[in-house]
Amino acid sequence: MREMMRRDAASAMLGMVVKVDEPGRAVVSMLVRDDMLNGFAITHGGLVFALADTAFAIACNDDERVTVAAGADITFLRSTTAGQTLRATAVRRAVDGRSGLYDVTVRDEVGDVVAEFRGRSVTTNRVI
């Protein structure tokens, strides 16, 4: 596991598990717990976003330079609830200079699309 994820207390607290960590591609899963539900007994959208954002972060940090989000959008397509496992797959679409574009698809345990996320990255002058 990379240092970035060893220090990621938020992802660890949410129980996220890195399944794939490759340059430009990542897969991260998360079991939805009762304490992740909103007032309608469905998975809180912010936690679906957090899962997608973690996969995005892994996919866009593939060398010693620190790359961070410049912005992101998410579209929620299906609700989930406690006991379901979500899997976020991030893929690099384009990189030009310090800017990058990544798509993340979040699916449930049967493969239905839960959300689509598009992240925009910027590579900083910082190094890990």
C-alpha cells in the first residue's frame, strides 16, 4: 500500500479497501454500514462521493508529485443501503501538463451503476 493511503485516516475510518492501484487506474470498495445512512435509510451521497474521490486520488497520483482535485462532479443514479458493497473504478481519460481528467463509476455488488463521477486534477510542485 502506498504511503498516501497509509496516512488516509478518512478512507480507513470508512472501511475502504484498495483492490487495484495502477498508474491511471484504481478500484476501491466499501461496505455500507448502518452509520452511513441518511434520514431516508439510504447511503449518504457524501459517502458515495468520498468513495469515488478516493479512487480518483489513487488513479491520479502515480509518481512522487502530489496531485490533488481541482474539481469534481457526481451524478447519483441509484440508491443503496446498509449491507451493500460499493465499488468505485477510476480511469484516467486525459492528462495535459499539470491538468488531468478522470472518470469514476461506482457500482453496487451486482454491478448496477450507483453513480458517475468526473474529477479534474492538478499536479502540484510538492513531492511525497
